[in-house]
Amino acid sequence: ERAEYAKLVDLPAVTKDGVKFELFLNAGLSFDLDHLEATGAEGVGLFRTEFQFLSSQTVPTLEEQAAFYEDAMARVGDRSMVFRTLDLGGDKVAPFMGGDREENPALGWRALRLALDKPYFFRRQLRALIRASKSRPLRLMFPMVCSVKEFIEARALVDAEIEWAKKFGRETPSKLEVGAMVETPSFAFSIDALKDKVDFLSVGTNDLMQFFFAADRENKLVSERYDLLSYPALSLMKHIVESANRAQIPISICGEAAGRPLEALVLACLGYRRLSMQGARLGPMKRMIRGMEFAKVSEKVNFLIDSQTTDLRKEILKIIQQSD
Ligand code: PEP
Ligand code: MG
């Protein structure tokens, strides 16, 4: 199978009837980037910058952060790359993070909330990212945004850092794009108001489903309860892609669902065209896309969703088996 995927590396992710997809890589450690060449991904759709922090006993210095980002950028080369700013807290606790234990860490003081309340740390990371990008393009994305106001506040800190760099005669990115993850239900219903404010969006289905179904993604007793292939979840995913298209905001998915064939196919039927996933998922995904008559499958899948079939998963599987 590996040899078969290797043959697809330089071929585009296009269905038999000409619908184009873009496949990206999720990464967080340097070695994840080895997958770029091996899979022919368009670029890195999600770079989880907290990994450097999670493996460090102390807060990485500005220099350490910049060196890490610079190395990653060098390896990604001319491909596109999205750096997600620190997503600490919740299920991602770094060794140096003290503080009181929270009753509900997933709903607590984490990710962008931490960044906005501790702008000193956040700005240090932004400074490191700007420094590392030199005069290349820089794409940033914020995790766990809950409101338009939070996004605007965070973006203002990015602008402040760019001004700071200019003031001190430092290089600034040739192009800056600032995006946000859609991983809270409140933000999923904020997209219309983001027109001309956000440069791109990426749906984090792992957290989005956790919050949507009130089911802890880390707790095996309940995590299996949330099904993306259910009418409520698909209605939400449809609302998100339609809102983004209406507001002309480029949108991708970078949660694990984007790398699972069945889920990805259904999400594609809803209108998603950019998927970011773990390296090992890319080959099988490209093969599935290239083997598909999209229009036919999409019509049937959308009909099923609209008719609110209760066992969607089973019905969709049938459709796929028939089309093989
Ligand atoms: C997500 O929540 O779907 C996501 C991609 O972010 P993480 O898994 O790092 O929380
Ligand atoms: Mg997340």
C-alpha cells in the first residue's frame, strides 16, 4: 500500500469528476514535517506550537521559540504553513504551569484566554514568530476563540508586535494572515460578523464536538458518545461552511475528523475542500478522493442528511459501498 500511496505523491487530490481538494499536514514536532515530502501535502494546515512548551521544564525563551519556528519554516520551504498560537491548558498542561487546579479545565482558563490575560507571554510568542519569519509570509491562527471581540483583541496584539518590529528596524513578514480556529459553538455562530476581519478559518472538530455534545474528549466513558455523523453535528458543520463561504472567508478542517475517510467524505459533501490531517492519513485520503465520482455521492449523502435519517453512519457507509 505504501508503494501505491507513493505513486500519488505528485498527483493532485481531484475526484474523477474534477472536484479539487487541498490536503494539508498537521504537525507539532520537527519530525512530523518529514511527512511533507513523503505525502506531497500542500503545506502545514496546523502547526501546534504548544508541543515545544509541553516538552520543556521551563518556559522556552524568545530565542528558543524563534529558533524552533525558524527551523520548522526552513523545512516547510515554499509550501504554506499555519502556526497556531499557544493552546495550553485544558488537556495540554506544560510541566511549568502552576496555578490552582480547575474544576473544569476544558472549560477553564486555557488557550487564547490565557494569552489575552497574560499578554506578556503571548507577545513573546508573537515576537518569536515574527522574528523567525524574517521577510517571508507568516500565517497565524488563534485557538479556542469564543467571540469576535476576543479575535479582535488578539489580532490587535499581533499588529502591535508588527509595529514594534518596524520601530526597531526589524524585518517584518512580506504578508501576514491571521486566522482563527472554529472550535467553540459560540464562535461557529459568529462567522458572519468576521467578514473582512479574519483571513481564514479552520474547524477544530475535536474541541468543537466536545463542547457541542458536552462530552469530554479525554474521557473514554463519554468521548465515544459524540458522533460527527449525526444530524445535529452535521447541521452545525454545514452552518459553518455556508457562513464562511457567504462571508468569503477561506475555511479548512484540522480536527481528527478531517483525516478519517468516512467523516471527511461527508464533510466534503457539505462543501469543505481543504482538509488538514496527520501524515499517515494523507495517502489513503488522496486515493479515496481520486477514486470518487463526487457529484453522485454528494447528492445522495446530502439527501440523507436533509432527511434527518437516524443512523446516518450506517446509511452513508451503504452509499459508499454501492459506489465502489
Ligand atoms: C481540535 O480541537 O480539533 C484541534 C485541531 O485542536 P487540538 O486537537 O490540538 O485541540
Ligand atoms: Mg482544539
